[in-house]
Amino acid sequence: MSHSVNSILSQIRSYQTQASQPLPAADVARSNAIEGLAGVRPASAPVASFTDTLQGALADVNRAQQVSGALAAAFERGEPGADLAKVMVASQQSQLAFRATVEVRNRLVQAYQDVMNMPL
């Protein structure tokens, strides 16, 4: 288990060094001039903390579950805009988001337990 923790820590460190390095001017595919790419942020944008990122992810999961519930209720009432396909897709999206959230929580708890059980 400690090997996997060390592997994850080394990956995080390599990502941090890659993120801190400036991009070459000729690298158009990764430049900040391209809008809308995930993971590309302008130099003036503040870096989100882990807490902000986690709260945003939880808010997205909550929003997906609310949309799924609202679509299911609209379908049950027989509203014309709520067809079965939309209800099923929204339901699957919310289930997948919730499962991913639970898995992240489990991994965080396991990592915390591994760190707490390390000998000093």
C-alpha cells in the first residue's frame, strides 16, 4: 500500500513541476490563447485550493442529483418536455457522479489512514 502512496505522491510532484514551468512561445496547442480547454488557466487567474475544488465537485454532484430528481418528477406528472430518455440519462449521470464522489472519499480516507499509520 505504501508503494501506491509513493507512486501517487511522485505523480503529484511531477504534475506540480510541469504546471510551474512556463510554456514555450511556439507551443500553440498548449498556449493560453486557446479558450475553453480544461486545465488551461490564464496566468492572472488564482489557483483554486483543494477545498474549493472539492466543494465545487460536490456542488456539481448535488446539481446533477437535483436535475435528475426534477426530471423524474416532471416525467411522473406527464409534462410534455420530460421524455423517458432524458430522465434515464440524467439518472445515470447522477448515479455515476455520486459513485465517483464516494470512490474519491474512500481513497482520501484510505490515504489518511496510511499516513496516520506510518511509523515515525
